[in-house]
Amino acid sequence: MAAITMKNIVKRYGDGFPAVQEVSLDVRDGEFMILVGPSGCGKSTLLRMIVGLEDITSGEMLIGGKVVNKVAPRERNLSMVFQNYALYPHLTVFENIAFPLRLAKTPNEEVNRRVKETAELLELTEHLDRKPSHLSGGQRQRVAMGRAIVREADAFLFDEPLSNLDAKLRGQMRTEISRLQRRLGVTTVYVTHDQTEAMTLGDRVAVLRKGVLQQVGSPRALYEEPVNLFVAGFIGSPSMNFLPASVDGSFLETPLGRFEVQDERKLAAVGDRDVVLVGIRPEHFEDASLVGDEKKSQGSIIRARVDVTEWLGNEQYAYVPYEAPADLAAQLRDLSRELDSDQLRTQAVVSLDAASTITPGREAELWIDTKRLHLFDPATSDNLTRDEEHVAELDRVAEESRAAQREAQREPAEGPGATVAEP
Ligand SMILES: Nc1ncnc2c1ncn2[C@@H]1O[C@H](COP(=O)(O)OP(=O)(O)OP(=O)(O)O)[C@@H](O)[C@H]1O
Ligand SMILES: [Mg+2]
């Protein structure tokens, strides 16, 4: 096991394209780190530089405290799983998993022991004599995983390993990977597009945009205290709504109506700006008729015309189109395009209680939890209202929960007989 440290890592491809720009990132020993960002932002490039499959243009890459810039991939002792994992069709599951050990000329007895342990861990024991073509997608994925973890690697690197699986299998494998990583405690860097994977798997998540690292933090810290418009819009689904607003004392004049910023700290953060972008997550709206009086007074009520509603059983979404000033509308459109979002019109997406009877085409009263809103600078995209104290608190809680989970995984309830040997 080893920590991975990146210092000002730059990657320029042969044609001069800057795929990764000055990325500095510390992956702690045993940590599960997620890399996310839109297509083409440099996730795979970064991962390939860690493994050694891609040269580093400048900066330093350290694994276990040693600079590895010039170290050959096979000497870095890392295991990588790709999206398009290739299994050897003519070899059994056993031999597919054993492959890296055979390459390293490991004695037979040890190969036997390690493959069996790995198969046990991945619930592949009864399939060891079968050929990959006879297995289901999820089983094949587990064989690929087995081949990666059978070696005593210092770290695991995953590049969208689940993207070829259907949604249900992906969900199952996700839980398995999480359990496995916590049990083995091996440093892991995991690249994904998938919101759910990013939010559920990692101890921390690193968000990349066009080769530049935007923010690193626990999933909660990213969700609740994003540093800028990009992270705010990228993390969370449906995305955070961004409303242009002109500032009038403690009031914000938005296309959805006028409401008050009741928080002194947030108000102070606005400074002398005339215009800001207000960020409100869909779940911080509610059908005003379903909100109790006490709660009502802690937020603001607006009247808006709902265009479409989508009832999903456990909740419902309502879409509220609005007009925005041309320059800000263009900025929001660019942002939503960059986020791979299909939301090209200026509209707010609000999440309402499933019991709400708000009807499309009519005016509705919506309550906004104004305590939860974020204010962004339209010029710099910075989150003006980020609360550093809250970030520290969220990080502390995440750290505690991570330690507790690891403790629980390492000491299974069945007693010492059930502990798992390192593969
Ligand atoms: N061999 C190459 N030569 C030149 N440019 C490249 C090369 N490989 C990747 N790039 C460029 O580097 C950027 C980052 O690519 P990378 O594959 O790291 O993105 P990614 O974040 O993994 O994207 P995706 O989510 O689509 O897999 C892209 O803009 C891509 O065009
Ligand atoms: Mg990629």
C-alpha cells in the first residue's frame, strides 16, 4: 500500500494539447479517491500517468514517497482495470485471475492459494473452471477485478470499470467494489462519469475541468459547499438551478420573483455587486401549500408558472421556465453545455413532495429554503457564500465515518475465522 502524490502535474500531448494542467493532488495511503469531470477533461490521462502508460510533461509523481516519473510501469507495482477489460477467452477463470502471478513466476502453491482467496472474495469460487464466454457481464467484470487484485499491488486504478454494464449490475458491482476496497484497505483511484458512483464510492472526490483541478473534498463538502459554478452544476442530479439576480439591499430580484437573503454572512459576501447568480438546488424548493407556518417564515415564497411536472412516485419534478438577461442566459447556456446537460432552455427544475397537486400551466406558490442558497460571482464563477467552517466540519464527519466503516469491514461479525487475508 502506498500514498500517491501529484505535484504540479502537466500533460501536453504531441500536438501541444494541454490535457492536464498543474494538477496537485494527494491520495492518502488506503484512501478511495474518485476522479470526475465531463468527457475530455483529462481523467484517463491523469490515471495513465500514475500507472506510467503516459509520459509526464512536467511536475512530480510520487508513489509511496518515491518519485516515479522515470520508473517503468511494471516497476510501479500498481494494478489497473480498464473500461474495456480483456479476458483471455481460451483460459479458465482460474488462469485468467492467475495470469499476473504466472507472469511473475510465482510458485504453484502460492498461485493456488491466492487465486482461491481472491475468488472467494469476489464470489467466483464455483466458476473457477469455466471459460469467460460462459459468464454473465457482471461475473466477467469480477474476473477482471480479480486479476487486478490478486497481486499485492500498492494501489488500484480503475478507469470507468462499470460503464459497460447495465444499470442494475452496475449498482451491484458498485456496492461490491466499495466493500472490497474497504476490506483490503488498498489506495484506490477511480475514474467515473457516473454521479452515483462518484458520490457513493469515494472517501474524497476530485473534480476536473479542462485539465484543471477544481475542488477536492468529501462528497458532502462538494455537494453542500462547491467552490464555483462548475462544481455546483456538475455535482448533483438534477443540477443546481442558477438564477440571475439583481441585488437590492438585502433583496434579490430574480426572474422567478423577489426574495430576501436572511443570512448576514451571505449578504456581506455580496459586497457591492449589482448582479449575482443565485444557486438553489431542486430539493430546496417546495410546494408552499405543503409547508408549515414556522418553516414558511424561514424561507421565501414566490409565484411561478409551472410548465411540466413529472411524478415519480417518491417525489416529483416541476419545470419552471423563465426569461433571463441575454448575456447571463448565454453564460448559463455555455455552462450547461459544458456540463453535458441537456437543459438548454433557461428553466428551473424543482423537486416537490409527491403529494403536491401543483398543475402544469397554472401559477403556483413555491417556497424556497433561502437559508440554503448559494451566491456566485457571474464574472469569476466563484461561490461567494462558501462557508469554510462548515467545510471543516463536513470533512471531520467524513473522516470519522470513513474510519468507522473501515473498522467494521476489517472485523467481520463472525469473528477472527472470517477475516480475509490480503491477496
Ligand atoms: N493521444 C492523444 N493525443 C492528443 N490528444 C489526446 C490524446 N489522448 C487524449 N487526448 C486529449 O486529451 C484530453 C483528455 O483526454 P482524456 O482521455 O484524458 O479525457 P477523459 O477525461 O478520460 O474523457 P472521457 O470521459 O471521455 O474518457 C482530450 O481533450 C483528448 O482529446
Ligand atoms: Mg477517459
